[in-house]
Amino acid sequence: MAPDDTPPNGDAPNARSEDRPGDQECGREESLDLLRLTAIGRLIHTHDAMPAVTPACFTLYGRGEVVVPLPASWRADLMDGEVVGFQADDFDQRTLRGWTVLIVGRSYLVTDPVTVEDLRHRGPRQWGHRPASGYLTVHPEFVVGRRFGS
């Protein structure tokens, strides 16, 4: 697209979402409520010093911590105490309406035996319903959500 072309939806190429009618930023609690509507998101982390995004099942726990089950193949100890991101969203492919939520915070391995047992019974399942080798939490230090086309 040439720099002065207008996209088919009528937005200017660099229009900010707050400039588009029907888009709205969500507060922290509304964003966490939106996350409760889905069970799959993306863990944003580093792998061998490179950015990585890994699809992951998850649940919210406690005061909004994202909990991700860990497959046996992950070196989760390398993520303990690191700053990571987590994003989930839901969009209607036909209307292009939906929402997205991004959380940024420190990740920690769940080590408390009572919490681990609770998560094994009611927590998120690993892909293919395989047992998790452990759990990683992301403490929500930064939470931002946005609804599109509402």
C-alpha cells in the first residue's frame, strides 16, 4: 500500500485504536474478566535470548495470576523470576469485533504443594490433556485490555 493510500476499512494507515469509533480500552478488572472467557492464550518469553511466543492453556488463580501448565520438555526453571508477557483474545472473523488482553509481569514456578495439588485437580490442562509437569504463574504487574468494534 502506498503511504498515502487509505485502507479498505477507511482508517488512516497509522490511526490509533482510540481514534477509531467503537474501540475502547478496558480497565484491569474488566480485562481479567475477559480472560476468564477463554482457556487458551500465548506466553511471551525468551528462548536462548531470542523472543518466543508459545500457545498455552491457562487459568486465572488467586488475585488474577495467570497459571500455565508446563510440559515436561520445558526448561521452566529458566523462566522462574523472569519478566514475561501473556496475551489472550477472542475475535469474530466475520465482523472483526472482539477483545484482546495483555499481561506483563514476573513469572514464578509454583512450588507450594497444596497449590500444586489444587491446580492438578481444577487448574488448566496441558495440550492433549496430558498431565502437567508443573505450573508457572505470571503475576499481573501490567494489565491492558481493549475491545474492538463494540
